[in-house]
Amino acid sequence: LEKFGDSFPRNEAEFIYQAALNYCVKKLNQGSRQFLEEYFNVSVILIEKEFLMADGELSPWHFRNIVGAALRLGKYEWTESFIQKYKKYLPESMRENAVSFNQALLYFYQKKYNEVIRLLQTVEYEDISYSLNSKSMLLQTYYDMDEIEPLYSMMDSFRTYLNRHKDFSSAKRKPYLNLIKFTKQLTKITPGDKKAIQAIKDEVEQVKDISSIVWLREKIAELE
């Protein structure tokens, strides 16, 4: 692709690059983290060639996926530049939400927790996906700050939000309820308590649907 990608007609090149991207996604879903760098590199090519654009607009979901990959690779300065450069291509109706959420995500990875709270507490996301993920991020932020009272309040309000929305399917609700459940368990474990740590570790591995599973595993490891 690097050598001959520009030799193909545009529609064929787009198809081939997209196939490469889909392959990376498949490998990542199978647990092959080394394909994260490949996914990021192909995504950058796709956006630079405007293959991810439709009528001059960039999908908020492509935007978020690229930001997420970059942050997982520790490319914080690149992410900041990307957000500022490409935010103007987001659909106007979703631009504010997309920018605030992804900026908050960058702050979260940078451990600028007060900035995360400042951004997320002032925005009420209309899109369900943004709303769920922003509440998850706030929960994780309070835990990482060791702010137990706000954390418990956040967990209660998040649980109420999930149960109040009867239009949420059980499959959509369950991963977030499990995140709340296991985060609460974490707050009750004394660091170094091998029996309690092993118990939650075993339970987490038996449960399939948990939002932010990578973060949760990191927090369990920190208690060991």
C-alpha cells in the first residue's frame, strides 16, 4: 500500500485501504494489540487522502476512533493537533459534543482530571453514546482522584440514569452496570489483600460484558 497505493483509481484505493483498516480492527478485537499502531497509521492515511470524508464532512465516529487509537499509543500532542485541525469538518449539529468529549478524553489520558470534570460536568450530551461514555469517564476520573464521595454519588446517578431509560436494551445497559458494580468493589479492597484481589480478578474474567474493561484491569493490578 505504501509503495503502490497511489497507483490505483481513487475508488479502488479507498476500498483497499478500508479493507486493511477492517483487518486491523478484526485483529484488535481478537486481542492482538500490536495492530493498534497499524490501525492508527492506516487511519491517518485515510483521513489525509480524505477517504473518510463524505460530502466534505468527517463522521464523529471516525473522529473518535482515531483519537482513541492515538491516545492508547500515547500520542498526546498529535491528538491535540488533530482535534484542532479536523474539528471544522465535523457535522455542525454534532461538532460541539464531539470536540468536548474527545478533548475530555485527551485530558483523561494526560491525567488532567480537573479539566475532565470541568468539561464533562457542563455538557449534557444528546447522543446516547456520548452520554454513556462521558458518565463512564467521570466515574473513572473520580476513582483515579480518590474522590470517594463524588464517586459514590456519580455511581448512584449513573445507575439511576441507566435504569430510568427503559429504551435501553439489557445488552446496552449491562456493561455499564457491571462497570459500576466492580468499581464499587474496588473501593472496598485494601491494597495488597491478595484474597480479595484474586476474587475480583476471577469474577471480572468470568463476566463478558464490562465497559472500560482495560481500565478496570489496570486498577485491579494497581491494588496488587
